[in-house]
Amino acid sequence: MNGVALEVKSSVASSPIMHISNELQLDMTGWTVLVLCLVHLNEARGSDRTLSSLIHELIERGAGRPAIQQTFRSKLGKIGVEQRHYELFTELGYEVRSTSFYGVTDGFPSIRRSSLSNSVKKVTYELIPAGVDSFQIDRGSAMNHFLPS
């Protein structure tokens, strides 16, 4: 798995758009493989698949592995979701409508740090899935990159 990265985007819009929040997210520098995953979701009030239930499920899966649990909690904290917030996410759930995978290669339409002036920072942009259809890969191909060799 060395040199392999996964960037996951989610959207609840009827016509999904992938929001790229900085010029490094799809930059191949340092990676031999970069897979972009788009998870298209439906919002579902009253669903049992809420953010809170998913957080608890992932913490439970890490039972007996405190380092994994700590890393997960730390990453949640970095995006502003502290343990005291977990129960705030119990009303709105999500159901997966579809999942798409794309191989980010040299021809993939993205902004890379190396193509920007040093005075340009914090670049944000959007990708439309139809515009990257030719880079779509199947789930099996995408997941094979993450299996131990």
C-alpha cells in the first residue's frame, strides 16, 4: 500500500459535484496511485444510519486497538467533531445512492501545486462527474490498490 492514496468526496445534491478544497487534494506528488471516490448520498430523516451511529460503529470496530481508536478520534477532532458532539448527529441519516471511483492520472483534470505560482494558495474548485467519466474505474480495481501485496 506504499504510495497509494484515497480521496473521498460525498454529495447529497441531485447532480453531484466534487468539491476540491485545496490544490494538494488531487496532486500526485508523492503518490504512485491516487484514487478519487465519490459517494452519492440520500438524506434520510429517522434512519438508523446516522453520523452518530457510524462514529460509534467505527470506534467499536477499533475495540482492543487503542491506537486506532485514538487516531480516529484525533481525526474527528481535527474537523471539529469532539466526543461531546457525537450525540448531536442522531436525527439525520444517510443512505448510499451510488459510489464511483476514478483513477487520478496525469491527464486527470485537476489543479496541482507544481502548476501554480508560489504566490497562489488555498485553491478550491469543483469537478463534475460527467467531466471525468473517462477516468472511472470499477470498484474491484480501486480496492485492489489497497490490498497488501
